[in-house]
Amino acid sequence: MNIPNQKDLLHQLSPGTKVIVIPHRNPDGDALGSCLGLAGVLRKIGCIVKVISPNQGPYFLHWMPGFQDLLIYEEQTEQCDDLIHSAQVIFTLDFNDLSRTGIMGDQLSKTNAYLAMIDHHESPGSYAHYTYSDTSMSSTCEMVFHFVQEASLGQHIDADVAKCLYTGLVTDTGSFKFSHTTPTTHRVAASLIELGAPNQRIHELIFDQNKPSKLALLGLALHKMEVMPKCKTAILQISQADLDAHDHQKGDTEGIVNYGLSLEGIVLSVIFIEHKHEGLIKISFRSQGDFSVNELARKHFEGGGHRNAAGGKSTDSLEKTIERFKSIVRSSGELTREH
């Protein structure tokens, strides 16, 4: 691992320092886990810390230590703006472009605070005073663990911090099955378990607390799934009508895209989710092997992410977006060539 010199950043942190820690919009387990975990460590050294999320996280993460004190920018905008204005240090975790925070990005771009980025996505921006970017890492939570250890603050990782960081490892590695899971990732996971993260219980809380609405939407998506065998591609879709019919909650559609990759011979899986109130089709891409969905999302769908996991969006209708996607994959020599 290559952790940048922390001397200047650590010089900014002392008892009484006003610190804000921020995940990306629509935060997942890695975003919330890294923020809540780092916040816990910083409080131990006397910093005054607030975690501000651009919007609400999925229901299956509400159990996480510190979640009850989370501020939601969309719901508490004035209070959050005041905190951003007075902050001395702002950590941005699990994203590398301020646009990933939605409407919150405008306030962040005006801040006079010292900005620190810790992130593992490709193509990092240049807004931060301190940047720890490593695309080889399994998760931002793994990076936070290394960051804390390198800063000689490892003694402040208690059971609550360990629970948060372990959550990010589990979710961003697909329960340790994705390709960026390394021997070091497993060693970090072992350390967090030793420090008090109950690995079996955390897995249950994340994956085994489904609501009927989630299973209903999964069933609908699988029933409507379309396979393009020559392109090694699986297409899933959920319409606004589907969401409305099942009174969906944030988090209900998370992970559905991965089911496409369970089909024999499939290299690329994509799910299109219609959000008419936002005028958007939200898209999640997953791939196996060397096919880069990051490049696909950046080039065609105003998104990005990792080589094998990325997101994007479209302002076309659901039908037009899917047809455009099909045209793109049909013309992709990398997907259609025989191996």
C-alpha cells in the first residue's frame, strides 16, 4: 500500500478541532462504515466530529454504531451548512469528486476547511489538500484501517469502530468474493474481528433482514430479466410502477444486479431503475474478468466507479435507455468476441 505522508493532515487534528466526515450521495456500507468508523477514532483524540450524509442510507445499515447521530443534508440543510462553514477539517470518504454529494457539493466547493480525501475509485479529482487514493484496495474501510494504523491511532479502534469498518469490507467485497479481495484484506478483517466486530451477526444484519418489498422487487426483476447470450450480457429492469406497487424503501434494489452474473457465461450484468420523480434512470453495472464497466459508464452514461462495479444515469425513458445500452454492447468487440 502507498499511504501519502500524513504529517500535514495530522497537524490539523487536535483536541477541539471541528471535523466533518462525509460519504457520497446514496451511501452504501463502505461509505457509511468508513465515515462512522473514522469519526469514532477522531472523537477519541478529542476532535469535535459530525458525520453528514447527503441523503439517507438504506434501512439495513441503520443498526451501525453512530448512525443515530448522522445528520442528513437534504433534511437538515441549514444546520449542515452552518457546520460546513465552521469546519476546520473535512474528510470526504469513498468518493473523489464533489459532484458525488449532489446539492451538497456547492457548499463544499466554497469551504475554507482543510480537505482530506480517502477513496479507492478511479480518476480522483484534485480538490483535496490531502489525497489518499488507491484503486487496488478492496474498500475505503480497508483504507481507513491502514490510514489509522499508519497515523499511530490504531489503539483507538474499539468494538464500535471495528463493526463499522468490517461492514464496509463485507459489502464492498461481496462477502470477500470480488477480485480486489487480497490476503491483506483478509488480515484486516481478522484484525477487526479480534477488535470486536461480530462477523456472523454483521452478515445477518446486512443480508438477512430483508423486507417483503425487497424480495418482491427481486422477483419482478428476475422475471423480466433479458439475456443477450452473444454479448454475454444480462439486463434487469425495475420501473417506477414496480417501485410504487411494492412501497419500496431505500436499499430494496441494492444487490439485485449481481444476480445476472450468476448465469453461466455472463460477463456483464446491468440493472436499470426508473425514478420518474427525479427524471432519471439510475443504472448499476457489474462485470467479471477484464471487461471494464467503469469505462462503459464514463463514456456512455455519465458515471463511473471501478473496473467491475460502476454506476451511471440516463435522462431518456426506460425503454430508450435500454435500447441504447443494447446497441452499445452489440457493437462492443470485447463482449462479442469468442474466447
